[in-house]
Amino acid sequence: MESSTHSTADFGRLVWISDEKDGFVAARITDISQNGFTLVTENTNQTVTRRYEETFACEEDPNKSVEDNCALVHLNEATLLNNCRLRYANGKIYTYVANILISINPYQLIDNLYSSETIKQYRGKSLGQQEPHIFAIADKAYREMRRNKTSQSIIVSGESGAGKTESQKAVLKYLCENWGAEAGPIQQRLLETNPILEAFGNAKTLRNNNSSRFGKFVQIHFSDNGSVAGGFVSHYLLETSRVCRQATGERNYHIFYQLIAGASPDLYEKLRLAPANTFNYLKHGATMFFVNSKSPLKIDTSRVSEANSISDSIISDIDDFAKLEKALGLSGMGESEKMFIWSTVAGILHLGNIEFEENSNDSRGGCRITSETEGSLMKASELLGLEPEEMKIGLCARIMQATKGGVKGTLIRVPLKSHEASAGRDALAKAIYSKLFDWLVAQINKSIPFEKSSGYIGVLDVAGFEYFAVNSFEQFCINFCNEKLQHFFNERILKQEQEMYEAEGLNIQKIEFTDNQDCIELFEKKATGLFDLLDEEAKLPRATFQHFTQRAHESNKNHFRLDAPRKSKVKSHREMRDDEGLLIRHYAGSVCYETRYFVDKNNDQLHNSLEMLIEQSSFPLLVSLFTSEATGAVKTGGRLKAVSVGAKFKSQLSSLLDKLNNTGTHFVRCVKPNSQMKAWHFDGSAILGQLQCAGMASVLRLMQEGFPSRTSFADLYSMYEKSLPPSLARLDPRLFSKCLFRALGLDQNDFQFGNTKVFFRAGKFAEFDQMMKQDPETMMELISKVTDWLIKARWRKAQYGTWSVIKLKNKILYRAEKIKKIQAWMRGYLVRKRFQKRLGVFRKACSLLEHSREMTDVRFHSFDSINFSFFFQILARMNESSQDKWRQSADETTCELEELVKRIKNDDMEEEIDRAVKCYEECVKRVDSIIADLKQQLENDELAEVERARKEAEEKERREIEEKAAAEKERLLRRKMEEEREKAQKEYEMQLEMQKQKEAAEAEEELKRRDKEERDRLDAIVSTRLASSDGVALVAQDTSIAPPPAPKQSKYDLGNWKYADLRDAINTSNDMELLVACKEEFHRRLRIYNEWKSKNSANRDVPPTRAPLTVYNNQKPCSSMMVSRVQAAPHLNPALTQQRYFKVSFATDNNKKNGGSQSGMWYAHFNGQYIRRQLTIRPSQKPQLLVSG
């Protein structure tokens, strides 16, 4: 009952339990219920129940925080979340998980967080020497680039609004201020890229006021001496659809509002600008401006369309426009190019105000521009450098080239319907803006001076995982990108890391993680992938989104990641038809996509009339944007054939991942603390979901068990090779590394040697960096330590050698003494072998002579001692007269034998020995003859004795026959019992096999249940957060979901019984059925609790592994654990049900307590497999009776 005692002692233990609002809350265990725990929460003192998998161990001091989560004693999601909560409450937004940084957005500027003084504090410092900070990650990336001679990447990931853009800017600032000061204009150009890219690529969304609507990979190149040598910006998938439409509460790109708010009066008038609510491309979303109360600049009230504005500590439209103008100037753009940018942006706004109506006078069913928007046409044509009439024709009709009938190549103008003209207008606006953005990025790259590069540090910032009440093609692509990056993270941190540990022979426990490869295959699998299906749909004569959606469901039927919209938890999604949407279960949750615009948005190609229209612009820059070389399109058959948006994005993403795979990677996980963008508000449930989706719990376990820092023996040796003295230069790299580690006095638990590399544990970066520093003073100091340690090691080796020689000398002397004894034994053996025949005859003759002498002295012997020869026995039974008669023959025989013995002693010749043998044989014959005569004489006297002996022999034979018959009968009985036992054993094994099959079926059902739970979990993550942030309505919870399988029900329902009630019933109940049921339930709960306790034990409580992990992993569970103890064939195994009693004597040695040993008896009563009672009796003490429970 020891385990029972331990479980009772754990009542009152503080643990973490799942909570819908806070993620996890603290509670204390009060009872072990049927399927989990009964607990009382710490804060509210409320009694709740939780399943075992919803309960996690807690730190001894739950209010103590650590900088690195790997320093936690208990590693689980609850302790990770609690540590982040504690640090965030103390104003610390950064936390480590080994060398991975977690950053939680404060939604507020923090004084001196990114100041120049802070930058100086982190330069050259290892992780762990300073507070966690993104500067430490940047410094680590720089040092590894210099040390390993390989380029590095810093991947900043997280949801929209988690602070990725600010993190990227902080990295760029740190690198440029530390190593770009000497570069002059390079540093300035790199830092000035942010205002330009944010103005044209960022926008306000429902969850982020400064959301990046494109992905960018900024590379900072470095020269051989480590200073900044240049930079390059790559961008991916600009969300062009935002130019024409925005969701309610969102804004278009910042540049439109900045231009309206910050343009000078002359520029404002020249561009024919007006308040935002007068433009169709702006008024459907939010038209409010961002303002900063600290800004001295104020927006002209005539330009404000709404009374309210949005106050933000970082974004201000009027201030940001001034920064943008300055940044464009510093990027080498003149006034003419600036004017071209402003005109193009304003021209897009006026282009969006052009509206169409059906032309009743056109017999071909064309359309025309409404009279109310003719002014907008004039403004747009002027700002884009186009002729108004040409623009009108280009928008209202499209030009097609005839391939049949008439002259081949004849151009035909086909009028457009009003909705077709509107779609063409929007396509033109999106194309112009997209090309303008591409041109701006190209100009930025041209303006950055570029010297010879020896490596670079790239900072990746892509749009984070997105989900809204209505999700379209943009979210589809963005979330696919995040799936790929999450998979890259899993591969690099979890999979490849563990594979390297295994290849290097490190005994690291395998960590399981959720792989999202199946979700990626859903998107990009050949023929059946969603992108390929979308491209195939575009090739059809009548492409429709319904047909695409239907094909997607049919081609990926029963796919875990894909489902119909009616399976969504959001009520509005369930109203969609199956051919109108896709429910995709991403790593971060399930998102329902409305596919209405998928086909249109995937095709960004302009029709020929609009292409030709742009070519007629009077602005050469605008014309150059649409050349084939600029767009990358291919000209076939006189038409521009462009790749689809999805295919282009997949290609860009593949190229990006190739870059990342060829660089060293560093990860920054940005976390969004709440959906309302409130400063310093910690939403535990939302943060927990992000940490779970990012796989941080698995990373935490791996990093604490593993070794995040490593270097090869060859690299370590090559760093010191030039400075090594000759005595050390001849050492092989592995031995030198070992000497270096010994010389530094490092703890052996902090590092481990692999086959080709040495590995360091998390938190030991300072020691690692100490070895990897390349300054001459540090290297010479370490080499000196290695030399000293090597001298001491060699002296110890010489001592060990001397001791070994002395030990060997003593061993040689010992063996010489033993060899002498062996030689003596061998010589004796050879002599005995040589005289073996003579000795044999001599011994026989002596024995016969001794018996003969005894015959002559028979009267002097007692009859009890006469037992040496048969001859002497017969003579002894005669009377004295008969003995005297035969004594003369005995004397003659004795004399002859004495003569024979003398002859054997003295004669060495082989012939004499042969004669002695013959003589001995003659003596033996004479003795036999005498014995025969003696027998004849005694025959009459011993007839009665012989008869008696015969009867005894017959009786003995009879008894032997009976015993054999009994033995045979016993053998047959045993054989029969053995056959019955084997038969019972086979039946028992058959039942065990059936039980195993049943358990396998139950396991399969459990797997299905867990898959369903995983589906429900992913479906609930996004829907719950949508409900809290956007107020969308959710469907009622489905109560038909089956709970976890309950234990097998018996006659008694013990589900509501407390743990203590079960124990009391076992000790007091007289009802055997109730007793058995209580025992089963009691031990079932105890077993499950012990499994939970083992799983949630601290790392320091786990015994050291003394065998390879494969031994433990391949160990098959004992069959006895697979069956119920009472119900496993009780009629075939009586030990499971019968009452058994034992009595054992014992002796104890209690010299210290009682002055001597004690003996006693131990009695035990077993009820089946369980001990019922035991009684201990000692002579000097009262009897002790112990009853179970």
C-alpha cells in the first residue's frame, strides 16, 4: 500500500489546470476521481474537475520567474505560460527557450529598450550574460557568421500584430549601429528603407494597426573585416486586392492616407486630392487618420473625413509622410521621381472613382462611363499621363486578335459589360500599384552601395497567420506561407536536431512533435493540390469558383486537414454551401476560406487593351513598369501569358526556403498578447494557443534535454592551430578539444562529445563563446591552460605507469612461485605414469598379503572387525578345529606373497615384473581354490541362512516391482496433469490474445477519438478568438461528442466514489462483489495517477539512463499489464482468486538496538493477488497484526 500512501500524501499538491480564459490557473488536488482529479482553485476557491491530460505539475515557487525557460524544473505548457506571464507583468517582454527568443508585444513604447546605450550593453555578450533581448539574438547571429564563415538568417514569425516588423527594425538598427558606422551612406540607406516599405506595404487591419501586407527578406552584407558592406531587399506576395477593397474597420495602404494628410497645399491641389471618404478605394473601410498626440504637426481639418482619429504611439500619417519624403530623397530619388510616385498613387485613387453603366445605345450590349464620374476620368488620365478618350475606350472595351475568319491578326474591339469594365478598372489599379511597389524596392536596392561581401545576415518578416470572419485568397496564401515556415522550424529545430543527436551518438530522449507536412501537401501536391487545382480551373473556358471548390473537396476526400464549411464552429461559415468555401485545419487553427474570388485573384493578368493603354502613357517610368522584362511574363502568340499569383508565390517561397536552408538560422517567436491591442494586457488563453501552435512546448523539452550549441573538433582545432606550440600541434583535433575542456574545468554535465562535434547545453553559451573567441590574448591564455593541464596529465600518466610496473613485478614473482608447484606436480605425474604397471601389481600384492596375514591371526580379531576379504570371512565362521586345519595353507600363501612383494620391490627388469604378475595370478587362483573348498565345507551349515537370504531377496524384488508400478502410475498422472495444464495455458494465452486484440481495437478507437479532439481543438482555436475579438456568433456546442471511454462497469457504480471511500470499503466491507469492484477501481485510479505523476516528475527525479534508449523504447509491455488482474482467466489461474496462507520463519540482526539477533514467525493471508493480512510473532514482543488498507 506504499503507492496508496504516496498518492494520499499528494492531496493538497499545487498544480496547473486548463482554463478557458487564462490558459492555466493554479489549483490544489483534493481527490482522485474516476477520470482525473478533483481540485480547488487557488484564486476563486472553486471546486472543479479536470482530466489527467489537462493537469500539469507546478514549480515549487509559482511566483518565481526565470530568463530561460529551460531553467524550469517542470517542463510543460503551463509552466512556460506562467513564466511568460510573470515576466510580462514585470515589464519584460523577452524570454529565452535556449537560443530561441519569445517576444510578447507590449503595444507601447518602452523607454531605452532599443537605445544606443542598450545596444552597447549587448555587443559581444553571450546569451545569458544579459537580460533576454532581440539584440542578443542579433549579436549571436553576427558572431556565428564571423566564426563559421556562413551566412545567417533571423526568422521573425508570429501572428499579425505580434510585433514582427518592430523586431525586424530592431535587428537592423543593432547591426547597422554596431558595424555600419564606418560604412556611412550604407547604414543610412538600410535604415531608411523601413519608412518606404511600411508606407507602401503596410496597412491597418482589425488586429494590427501596422500590419505588413507583404513578406520581406532584408539582407545585410558584411565585408571581410566584419563591417557592413551593403544590403538587399527581397519581397514576396504584396496583397494587391487591398488596393480596391478592404474589410470593414480596415484601411488601405498607409501611403494613400499619408499623401492626403501630409501633402503640401500645392501638391494637394495639383493631385486633385480630397478627404478619404470621397474615394471609392478608401471609403468602404476605415477612413480615420493615425495621429500622435506628441507630434507638432496637425492635419488640416478640411482633409479629415471623420471626426474621430486613431491615436497610436508609433504611427502618425502626417509625420510618417514627412519621414517618407526624406527617405525617398536619401534613397537617391529626385523631385521628378517623387512627383511620379505621388501622381501614380493619386491617379489610382481617381481611377477607383470611375464608374460604369450599361449603354442602351450600344447594340452589342456594351457599357459607358457615367456622367458623374467623367471628372474622375479626366483627373486619372492626367495623373497617369494618358489621353482621356483612349482611357475611356480602354476601360469600356477590350481588344482581341482574330485567329479564324478574315485576315489573321486583325484586332477586334469587344465591348465590355459594366461589371467586366469594373473588374478591368480594378485589375489596372492593382497592376499599377504592384508594379510601382516592385519598382520602389528595386530603386531601394540600387541606392544601397554594395561592396565585396563575405556573408550576410538576413532578417525575414512575413505576414503572420491570419483569420477573419471572412477569409479570401490573400489569407489563403499568407497562411500557406506560415505553414511552410512552421514546417521549416519543425525540420530545423525538432527533426534535424534530433537526427543529428542520433548520428553523433548522443543519448537524448526522443521528443514528439506535431508535423504539418500533410497540410503542406494539401496545398502543393501535384495534380490534387489546391494551387494546382486553382491553376487548372483558370484554364477552363468557363472557370467558376464553385467548380474549383467542388473539385478540391472531391480530390482530397477524407483528408484530415480539409473539410466543408458546415463543420466550422462559426455560425456564419455554416451558412455557406459546400462549393462556396474550404475549411482548412492549419497548425495554428482551422480557417474557413470563402472561395468566391479565388479564381479572379489568382489571375493578375491584364487584358490587351489595358496593356496597350499603359504603353501610350506620356510617363516613361510608368511605361517601363509594364515591359515584359519587368514583369517576367512570356510573350506567346502576340499575347502576354503570365504565371498565376499562386504559382508565382510558390516559386518565390521555394527560393526563400532554399536561402534559409543554406544559412544558419535563429528564431524569434513574436506573440500577440491580446486581440484588442491593449497595452500590457496578458490574454493567457490566446497566448497559450500561439505557443502551442508554434510548438514551443516540444522545443522547450528538446532544448533542455539537448545541446543547442555545437562546433566540430576540426573547426575548434583550426582556430588555435596557428598559435599552438609544437608539443600541442601534433595532437589530433578530438584530443586537443578534450584537453581544452579539461583545462577550462568545465562541468561534464554541461557538454558532451559526439562522433565529430562537441555539444553544449542550453545556458552555457558563455563557456562556449570563451573558447570560440579569436582575440590573441584569450587564445594564448587558453593554450597556456591546455599546456599546463597536459603536463599534469602526463605526470599522472607516468605515476600510473610506475605503479603498474610495480604491480607487474609482484605479479611475476607470485606466478614464479606457483609455477614451481606446478612443475613439482608434473614431475610426480610423469614418474607415476612410468611405474604405473609395477605400482599396480605392487598394490594388489600388498593388499593380498595383508589379507593373508589377517587370516593367520584370525583368533586375535573380533568378528565385528573382520571385513577385508571374502576368504577371511569364511574362515571366521568356522570353529577352531576347522581353522587350524586350513591355517597351514594360509601360512604358505602368506610366505609366497611376501616373497612376491620383495621381488617386485627389488627387480627393475620388465621380464621380472611380468613373472611377478604371473606369480600374483597363481596366488589369486590358489586363494580362489581354497575359498571354493571352504564354501563346500560351509554349505551344510549355511543352508538355512541361504534360504533366509533368498526369501529376503524375493521380498525386496516384490517391493521394487510395486514401487515401479506406483512410480509409473504417478508418472502417468503427472503427465495427464501436465497436458491439462498445457491445455489450460493455451486457453489462457488465447484469452490473452483476444484481450490484446480487444485492447488494440480500443487503442484504435482512442486514436480516432484523439483525432476528433485534435480537429475540435483546431476548429475551436480560431473560432473562439474570432468570437472574443470580432464578436462573431458561434454555433452551439455539440453535445454528442463521446467522452473518454469509462472503465468497465460492474454491478456497482463507483464513478462518484471518492478515493478515500474506496479505501475504506476495501478495509471494512463484507460484500465480496463490492470488495472486488472497489479494489479494481482503487488500483485503476492509483495506476493512472502514478502514470500521471511519472509523466509530470521533475527532470532531477528521473534516474540516470544506464542503457541505450533503444533498449527502453523496444521493450514490450508485460502481458500482465494488459489484462485486468481479477478478470484475466481466473478459472485457469487459481492464484488470481484463491485464498492462500504462508508461514515463514525469520531471523533478524538487531545488534545495535536489542543487543543480539531475534527469530520469529511471519504469517500471511493472500486474497488472490492481494495481501489481506499479515501477522509477525517475536518471542520478546507482542504480536503485530497488519490489515490491508
